[in-house]
Amino acid sequence: MLLRRFCFSTSKSYMNPFLPSSRSTNPLANSRSYPIFSSNFKTLRLGFHRTKSISSQGFVSVYSTNSTMDDPRGPEVVPIPHPDTSGRAGVFRALEASLGCTFSSQPIVPNPNPLIVVISGPSGVGKDAVIKRLTEVRENLHFVVTATSRAKRPGEVDGKDYFFVSKEEFVRMIEKNELLEYALVYGDYKGIPKQQIRDYMAKGCDIVLRVDIQGAATLRRILRNSAVFVFLVAESEEALVKRLIGRKTETVEALLMRVASAREELRHLKEFDYVVVNKEGDLEGSVKLLESIIDAEKAKVQQRRAII
Ligand SMILES: Nc1ncnc2c1ncn2[C@@H]1O[C@H](COP(=O)(O)OP(=O)(O)OP(=O)(O)O)[C@@H](O)[C@H]1O
């Protein structure tokens, strides 16, 4: 029974010993089915034309034809020691010798592509707060600093929160095609500089873009499925309004406008890939969920590949 399991696994793993699908059948990963415990001299087929025999002493014979009877030179005998006596390195070398090739140390799959994460949601939902924390806890993640023509709010830093530019300068950037996306929001321009994304992607960083719903729709048209789109919501309208009031940055008119927009913006939820509920007092939970989304995207077989 043990030998039969080994027979099956050897022929599979010889074709591609390190494919994830054959991991459980990799003879190195399952020492309990080690051939030294077999009692008879049996023949195993390896791939197309390699044949292997295992004796009761754990000796492995490798042939270059399908049949052991056809080879006048007889088998090339390579002893496979037991791991208890020769250690892992000894068994490793013996396995290499018996297969007639060295095991590759190259990564089995290439590094995942840099990912573009587009985060959007109604005003005041917590996009900035969540992204700020995400960039603190996660390495190799670059939050693209948006260019804006709006005035700086108290505490905001130029080049960190936004690139604050004049309306004239912003128009020049549009004309030179330097922006991936831009929009006029509440009378002010906001846009994403392309070069910044290219530079950080070239360094292998994932990219976080923060846009309003309108911007997300434009980016979806440009990037399609090459980026992942996340919609951030509050747990209720009530929580959202309280959060906006608490920020103390809005006039009453602006508050009313933002609340009305938030209702309309919710209709666009279905255009996103993921939704994250940013619950009151649970910023960390939202950040964790975002990290899980990024991790899952990185583990995808069919990777997204954004070209800017
Ligand atoms: N989970 C949370 N619990 C409590 N307060 C939060 C939470 N997330 C964010 N906030 C607070 O809510 C307010 C609004 O958050 P933030 O400014 O990040 O929203 P925003 O979506 O970036 O808004 P805008 O689009 O208008 O810039 C801030 O005062 C922030 O500290």
C-alpha cells in the first residue's frame, strides 16, 4: 500500500515535482511513504521514458527506456539513504542523483504583480483615516498623493496629504496628459499624477488611489479589471453624518450637499469589487479587511496587471 502511494507520487512529481497541485504527492513532503519500507523489488514509471526501480534496501535504479528488460547496460543503482541515518541533506543529494538532475531553487511562481487598489466612498466615511492607517501597517504600499486645486485644510501638509496647486497649474497638468484621472469636485480640481504611480510600481510597490465615486467610475473605464476597486461605507447614514459633523471641516451648506451626494453615491456600490464597512470606533477592523483583500488578490492565479 505504501509503495503504491509512492509509485503514484513519483511519476507525478517527476513531471513537475514542485507544482502546488502535486505538493501532497511530492515524495520529499511525505517521508512516511518512503520506498525503503517496501519489501519487494518493483518498477515505477517516471514520465514518458524514464523508469525507476526500488529494491527492498531502498536502492533506486534509473533507466532511460520504458522497460528494464531493454537496457543491456543494466540499471544505474543509486542508494537512497534513510533520513534517520543520513539526514535531510543526504537524502536530498541521493534523490537528485537518482533523478539525474538538481532541484531548482528558483521560485515556483513569480512574485505577484504590483496591485492598484482604488478606494472610494462617500465624503466623511473615513477614506483618509483608513488609508493613513493602512500605509502605517503595511509595507511596500504607496498612497498616491493627489493633486488638488482646493485650499489646504488646517493640519494638512503639502506633498503628504495632497499636492496643492493653483487652478492654472492644474490646467497645465491636464494639457500635458500628466494625470491618470481628474475631476472638478465641489468647484475644485482633483487628479492623480501618472508618473508617481509608474515610479512606485517600478519599485514593486502596491498602489493605493483615493478617489470619489465619480473618479472611481472614470478609473474603472480606464483600468477596467487591472485594478481592484473597494467601496468604503459607514454602518449607517446616521453614523456617516455624525462623523462628518465631528470632523468640523464643513459649513452647514457643504454638509447638506455631502449628505445628499452620499445617498446618490450608494447606488454605485455594484460597480465595485469589494465593500468594506468602516464601523464607528473600528478603524482597525476596516484596515484588517483591506489587508485581507490585498493578500487575497496577491494569491490569485490570474493576476491583475495594470499598465499606466
Ligand atoms: N471607523 C471610524 N470610527 C470613528 N471615526 C472615524 C472612523 N473612520 C474615520 N473616522 C473619522 O471620521 C472623519 C471623516 O474621516 P475622513 O476625513 O477620513 O473621511 P473621508 O472619507 O476621507 O472624507 P472626504 O472624502 O470628505 O475627504 C474624520 O474625523 C475621521 O477621523
